[in-house]
Amino acid sequence: MLSLKNPIDDNGFTGLEGAIILIAFVIIASVFSFIVLGSGFFATGKAEDVIYTGVDQSVSSLMLIGDVYGYKASDRNAVDMLRFTVSPSVGGGKPMDLSGCSLTYATSERILTLQPNDTLISTTPPLPGRWTISDITSDGDSPVIRFNERATIMVRIPESYLALPGERITVTLIPPVGTAVTVSRTVPGKIHDVTILV
């Protein structure tokens, strides 16, 4: 006759076995909670960095002041030099160091990155393919401008990139921190020695 008795002893857990399993669950839960909290703190720190960077860039921007002038090339009916004035945006943002800026010059067909002149602050016109600060209202010889200060930028266009009558040109001054100032103008049909670009 078959015995219905289970050959495996199933008397149940002892108190010690239950305590060990309970301690294992508590340890695993605490490790997972530590990982989740650590991830949350990391994400919060990254979000804080992004917010501070966004605020820095929004209050650190340049704006165009006044007109944009084009200078006629001596031997051609074209513009070979540009002049415009920039200032930090309204709101009293951080001082802007123009020595770290890059400048691009673009037409409908080409784009060119111009290098700063060897002497960044200079009253003499820059060499072709370079830009300089011809006038600055900041203290001393520093290329740093603050709120209510201005810097006049002179851009010398290389011979093969001269701006012809009717051509649309775009100059972008890009600071190391903050938003760039973009100057987009059309060269008028009649070019004088000094012409206001529209």
C-alpha cells in the first residue's frame, strides 16, 4: 500500500531562519534606496548646473548699438571694411571679455571665420581677413566691457570676399559665454566712401 506521507521534512522555518531572511531583505532594500537617492541627487545637481548656465548665458549677451557702416574699397565699387558698435545687453549682465570672441563673415555663397588682429585694440584699420576694436569706452586698455560701455568693431574683408552692391552680408560676433550678436545688412546700389548699410 502506498504511503501518503511526504518524504521531505516540512516542519517550517525556525525563528533564526526567518530573522536571516528578514535581514537580507532589509539590506537589499537599503542598497536600492541608496542607489535611487544617489541618482536623484545627481540629477538634481545636473539640473542646477544647467539652470545656472542658462541664466549666465541669458544675462551675458551683446547687442548692436547704432548703424552699421561700410567703407568703400579704394579701387573697386565694393565694401571692404565694416564698422559697428556693440554693448552688453540691458539688465546689467556680467562683463564681456571681447578678447575671447570669434567673428564670422558670411554672404549668400560663402562663410569665413576672421581672426582677431594681433593688436586687438587699435585705431588703425585691421589687416584683410581680420577684425579689431577701434574704440572702447572701458577703463584702460582692457577689451572687457560692462553694462553701459561700448566697443566699436572694425572688420576688414579679404579681397576675394568683398561685398558688392545689392549683396546681403552677415557678420556674427560670438562671445565665449552668452549669446552672439548677428549683424545682417544689404549693401546699397551706390557705395560712397562711408556708407550706412541697410
